[in-house]
Amino acid sequence: MIESKKDKRQKIRYKIRKRISGTNGNPRLAVFRSNKEIYAQLIDDSQSKTLAAASSREKSISKNKSNKVEKAQMVGKLIAERAKTTGIENVVFDRGGFLYHGRIKALAESARKCGLKF
């Protein structure tokens, strides 16, 4: 039986999620990457709530004519700013089964640069 790319990523996602979970003081920074866009959420798994979210579809980011890596950096900066306003400094990074490379890495490094610790 041949596994598709989606199935492989889903298996990796489940392995990651077995090990990490977010709390109110230390939420999970979940990242999803589609072909065009990138999304980030701060999630409190104990209450099943999203504390903050940012994406490349927001008007402030989408109106910029930049490449996808630069948009991912903007999303990282935006999610870090929103985390600061809600009083969050420490997070657990959930790459969502994607490789820590390219846009995922750009988002994470940008969030770190703006003050998030993980």
C-alpha cells in the first residue's frame, strides 16, 4: 500500500501531538502551511481554546507584494505581537508535520526575534 504525502504528514503530526500540548501559561504555537498561505495559532489545549491567531491572508500582510517566505516572517512577527498583548512569553512550537525549513523556519525565527521563547 502506497502512502500519499498527506498520509505521511498526518502520521508525523500525530507523533508530534502525542508528545506536546499547550497550557494557558505555555500555549502551543501551531503552524499550518498551504501552497499559498501560512497560518499560526496559539492554542491552550487544556481548555481547547485559541488564544491568538495570525495568517498571511490578513489585509496588512496580503496587500504587500512579497514572496511567501517574507509573508511567513510577517506572520511570525504578528503572532509574537499578539502573544505579547495577551501576556504570553513562552510557547511550545508545533510544526504540524512540516519540515523545519523554509517558511516554517522563517515564521519561527521571526517569532523568536520578536520576543517569543520556545
